[in-house]
Amino acid sequence: MRITVFGASGTVGSDVVTEARARGHHVTEVTRRIGDAANPDHVAEFALGRDVVIGATRPAPGHEPDLVKNTLGLLAGTARAGVRLLLVGGAATLTVPGGGTMLDDPDFPAEFRAIATACAEQHAVCVADSAADWTYVSPPALLEPGARTGRYRLGTDELLVDADGRSAISTADFAVALLDEAERPAHRRTRFTVGY
């Protein structure tokens, strides 16, 4: 496959690039210096002739609203190019046991509320879009660098937790899930989540 990764130098993006290359795919890496994910023209240029675009952009603290701008650009640009978009989202809108979402929890950590709110808006933008061929991928509560095991569980709209009540996955295994979806599309124009 021919894959373009926006946010290729980030924590998730770099693991996506590594996983895709290990599988023998041709990867085009796009960083902020090369192309602007918020600009549909740039996105369309890097998407043209590709099989899938993976959006793994994440704004720096204080710039959280850029996430929605990037998402709008990625949706418009991939729609124009006629290429599928896999979007790395957030866990904020996943439902939790007992009802509500993670973002509804009054004990949600204040330091993550701005990015979680931006992720909720990002998801809403995708749901409202009728032109792009998108898939929104929500991580579990904890997504951090770690070993690649090649295993994960799939979910839809509910936060996945393990037997110990922990909701987590390594960025390497998150990349495995993204590439599995890229190779065998099963969640078009919808959201799915993964976790151990």
C-alpha cells in the first residue's frame, strides 16, 4: 500500500511509520515543516495517488484548537483526492461504566481537559462530515510508548478496560491496530477503539 502519514514525527506517528514500513508499505512522512494538515490543498497534494492517509497530528499545549483545524483540513483534502482517512482521535467521548463519557467525569484531570475537549470537537467534526471516507480511532485512557506485542482488543464507543480495570495500550500496538484497519477496512465512516 501507499500510505501518507501526517504527524509522522510525533510519538504515535513515528510508530505508525515504523509499523507500516515493517509490513512493506510505501510511506510518505509529512511533518509540520513539509505540509500543513489544516490546509486542504497540502493534504490533497500528499494524498493524491495514495491508498490511505493517516492523520496523527497532536497540537502542542496551548494550541489545542489546532486539532479541529487540522481535522477539517484532513477531511477536506482527502475527500478532494478520493483517498481514505484514518484519524488518530482521543478517548474523551468514549462511554464509561455507569454512564456518561470520560469528559463528563468531574474527576477528569484538569491538565488534560483542553486536549480532551478538542478531541471531542474533532470527533463531532468527523460525524458531521458527509464527503470524506474517514475512520476515527480512539485510544484507551492511557496511550504511551511501549513494547509491540501485536495484540489488542477492539471496541466501538465504550472505553476498554482490562481485568484489573486498567485502560491502556502502547503506541506500538496502537500502530498495529491502525495498520490492520488500513489493510482490512472494517470501520468506514465510524469510530472504533482499542485496548489490552
